[in-house]
Amino acid sequence: MAANSLTERNDERNIQSREETRSNDTFTRPAVNIIETEEGLILTADLPGANKESLDVNVEKGILTISAPVQYAMSGNSLYREFELANYYRQFSIPESLDHEKAQADYANGILTLRIPKAEVAKPKRIEVQVG
């Protein structure tokens, strides 16, 4: 199985930290792992600070979109900061050979896990050879 058989690799993923959008808001591109199995794709995304209720995952015209607003509030004045939270936004082109209707998403401890099975027509089938 090729490492990039279902998705395109972005070699600059560690350099670019913001996703390009038409919005004036600032978006952070979350770190994502995509694993291809015989059953389909398993995508995990790191979304710390996101709220499960406001998390939006959808597929439209072969484009998987993950977006989540981040709300971080602490009382007091900030004296020192090494990181800043921004809303999350990420898009992927995914093949039509996946069954989007049967996709399942779980969100726990800041990690989104999305499972998208292959469509039945895309799964390999063994054809039994008859003797005689």
C-alpha cells in the first residue's frame, strides 16, 4: 500500500502553520495523521481547546472539511505567552471510493478520530474459481 495512495502529501506542513481561507479570521491548521487500512481511512486530528458541540466535520463534493472554533478564557492578565490558540480549519480531498454516509467521528481529550469506510464496490473481492 503506497503511503500517498488516497491523499496528497504536503511537504511544507511543518513550515506553514495557518490554513488559507477567504475569512479575515486567523485559522490554525491542526496536525493530522491519515492511515489507510483495508476497511478505509482512519484520520486523527489534534484539536486541543475545541468544543465537541461546535466541532464541524463534513464532506461535500469529495472535500473533507474539519473546522472548530476555540474558546480559551482565563481570568487575570497574561504576563507571558508561548502559544496562542486560534480556530481550527483543515480541508482534504478524499476519493469517491469511500462511503461518506457511514463515516464515524469521535472526539475525546482534544483528539478527533474519524473513520471513513471504503464503499463496497471499492473493497477487494475474492473470486472463487470453479473446477470442471
